[in-house]
Amino acid sequence: MNSNKNTHCQIRQTICFLLFITLFFFSCKNTEKENPYTLMKIPELNQQDLAEGFQLLQNNCFSCHNPNATEETKAGPTMAAIKNQYMKSHPSQEEFVRDYLIFLNNPSEENSKMPEAITRFNLMPKMSLNDEQILKVAMYLYSSEIENPNWFEKQYDIEKQKYQSNTSISPIETGQEIALKTKGVLGKNLLEALNAKGTENALSFCSTRAIPLTDSMAIALHARIKRVSDKNRNPENKANEAELAYIESTKMAIARGDKPKPQLTTLDEVQIGYYPIMTNKMCLQCHGQVEADISSSTLSKINSLYPDDLATGYSSDELRGIWVVEMDKK
């Protein structure tokens, strides 16, 4: 009798243990799914990583987070302000880098450390940087003294000279830098128009200034640059057959849960880079669901400027279109 009782106790203990392990396992799985960077190990810093981080920061972030911006010209908080805010929350390198990765991979109010900046400048769009690139930016930012008030005047040129000689980038990375620099200039001007007079003013900016600004950047960066979409607003932004093929394959990758990736093709003596443009909350004011996201006054403005508009009905984190960067083969 005691033997049976002991056996039953052992069975119950085994079941309880297995249940605990199962719950613990799924709890861990859910935590990792919600925050895949929590347990990541930060690699040791080296000069190449810092050099690439500096270049990425300079090419992709300074257009909107210029360390030398005045109150009148700011399109977002300075990098010094961003670093200071992250350091207040998490002074360790691991926590700093982790939170930076989380936000840049999914810019949202929940992931932000600077809600007052969102109120003032709106939520920044998602950038087309991969985890490795974001990691290098965060590592450089953490190790630098960019928060020093005199950094831009006294240290920027020194670090620029120091790190530029340590980097060499591939053609697909060159194209991405060109696309992101152009995106930064357009984004800065769009935010200024949006903050000055609202969504309708931003639409007027897009209709008259977006393509000329893109063309100006193309001249400055020695490339041919355009934005195209399968659901274009401006007829000049309609994607061609090759571009549509990339858009379709990228949409399929996103539907599978994969992160969209740029693509480089070579045609004769020209290299053509395709770089995804993803939607965020700010985009939905003009490109979201009619009535739910787009106000009646905004819709009226869209219809007056673009009678053949196709560019509504989007949700956040969808492929809005692509940057196309053509570079002469070297």
C-alpha cells in the first residue's frame, strides 16, 4: 500500500516538475520573442567597428540629429541629447546597446526613452539598417564623448579623419548610404513642414519639393536617385518591371517574417541598388486607411494634388516603396 502511495507521489512530483519546465520554457520563449536582444552578448570593441559606427552615424543620423543644429533648424533631438537620455536609464554598455537596437528596429512610443521628443518632432521612421550596423552605431555612440558640448567643434574633424581611413564599403553599402543621406534630407524638410503647418502643408512640400530635393542630392552624391512604388502617388514615382519584381519579392519576404534586405544588380557599366522604404505611424497620416488614419481635410488635399493617387490603405511596417540608386561601376 505504501509502495503504491510512494509511486503515486513520485508520479505527481514528476508531472509537476515537467509542468514547471514546460511553463518556464514557454515563458523564456515568449520573452525572447518579445525582446530578442535581452540576452545578447556585446562583442569587444575594435577600431574597425568604431570606424564603421562613426561612418554610419555620420551618413544616416546627423541629417536629422545634427550635433550642431540650432533650435530653429532641429528636425530631431541631437545625438548628444539621445546619448544622455539612454545613459540615464542604462549606464552599462550592454543595456545601452540593447535598448538602442530595440528602438531602431521598431521605433514606437513604447520603446522610446524620449517621449517629449516624439511630441515635438513626431516618431522617427524605421531605418533600413541591419542589426550589425545598428550595433556598430550604438557601440560607437556609447564609447564616444559626443555628449561633450565642445565635441562637434573640437573632436568631430579629428574623428572623421581618424575613422574614414579605416573603412572600405561595398557597392551595396555605398548605395545604401546614398539612399539614407537623401532620405535624411527629405525627412528633415518633411518634418519641418509638418511641424510648421500640419499634414496639409507636408503634402504641399511633397508635391513641389520632394523630387527636386532628390535630384539635388543625386548631383551632390554623384549618383542617380529616385523613389518608386507599386502604389504610387505621383506618376513620376511609378515602378518599372525590374523594380516591381524586387518589390514583390520583398513583400513576400516580409509576409514570411523576414527582414527586408537591399539588393544590388549590375547592368552594363551601371550598378543599381534597391532599398526598402517601410511605413511607420507618421506615414499613416497621408498613406494610411481612409477615414481611420487620414482626416477628411488631408484626403481632400491629396485628391486635389494627386487625382490618380494609389498610395493609401497602408498599415505600419509595410513596404511603401523603394529607393533606387544607380551608380557607375568602378
